[in-house]
Amino acid sequence: MPQSELPALAATRRYAWLFKLVALIALLAAVHFGGGWLMHWLDGYLGETFARWGDWALLLWFVIYVLALATPFVPGVEISFAIMLLLGPKGIVAMYFATLVGLSLAYAVGRQVPLSSIAAMLAWLRLERAGKLVQTLAQIPRDRQLDYLLQIAPTRVVPFLLRHRYLALALAFNLPGNALIGGGGGIALLAGLSRQFRYPHYLLMLCLAIAPVPVLLLLTGWRPA
């Protein structure tokens, strides 16, 4: 290839990477705001469905909330709060278990995605170093992947987070504004993708991490107006 064409080729690749990044951000924004609009629209029918169907409506909203929570960047928490405030203890317990199911579902989906597919997506985004890291992880036995990550971690903070990853994950689930990193569903999906969380320990962490609000409402004796 003539040397004169190299700058043009580099510029083309740079613009192609920028286009992919913008397209990905636009897709995530569409999912977030579209999901938020849908949840707000559904929230308007919340009281009506309970008035019409009674306890059967709780099952319907249980399923809707599970699916919304398991989807990255879709804010479904407002439905959870609305049901808890509307139904009192029954709604609080139902939404607590719906949260466990939704975040477990997102985790399970992440566990099923091959690391090679993640590496391919990172390569498509031209994140070559990250793609090579994931490709290397895919070739290492699962019980040795954490040791490998600890060896190559560049700063003291990253090894600390890896060693205390369940605590870090619990904080991420309760972090204000975590919708920017995918919300509960996105965080759970990444936890599954990472292969660094055993489900029994993950479930125990979830039970504790999502308990403060429901427990507070139950202890204060909240009853619907």
C-alpha cells in the first residue's frame, strides 16, 4: 500500500471506531429512556389493575418487574416502590423476592455468554487490549482466572476490589445513579459475564444487599393509606 494512503486509512479506522461507539451509546440511551417511559406508562395502570384483578395483579406485576429489573439500563425500581407503598407488607415481600429473581436472571444470562463472544465484541469496538485480556481469560481454567487477574492488575485498588468483589458488588447495587453503569440488571449481567462470582455466594450477597429498604419499611410498620 502506498505510504500516501496510510493517513487516510488511519483516519477511516478512527472514524469507524467513533461511529461504532456513538451507535452503542445511542442504543443504550434508547433502551434506558424507552424503558423508563414504558415503566412510567405502566405505573399509571398500577392501581387500576389491582382494583380490577386483586391479588392476581400482584403476580402480573411481579413478572413485569422481574423482566424490567433483569434488563440492563431499564429503570424498573419505581414500580417496585409503588407496589410496596400501595400494598404494604404483602407488596414489600413480593418485591423483595422479585428483585432476587430479576437479578439472578440477569446473572444467569451473563453466565451463558461465552467469553469468546465478549472478546469479539470488544475487538469490534477496537478495544484491542480488553479483547485480548478476555480472550486470554477464556483459555485459562475458571478456578485460576482470579489469580491471573490479580497478577496483572495495574494498581493496588483493583486487586483490593477483586479480593473483596462481593462487597464491591453489593455497594454497586446500592450506588446512587448506578443506572449510568447499567442499573441492577446491567451490574448483575456483568457479574455473570465475569465468571468471578459463585452463585450461592452471589445469592447470599443479594439477600443482604437489597434488604435495607424492605426491612426498614417492615420495621416501621408501613401500611397502605
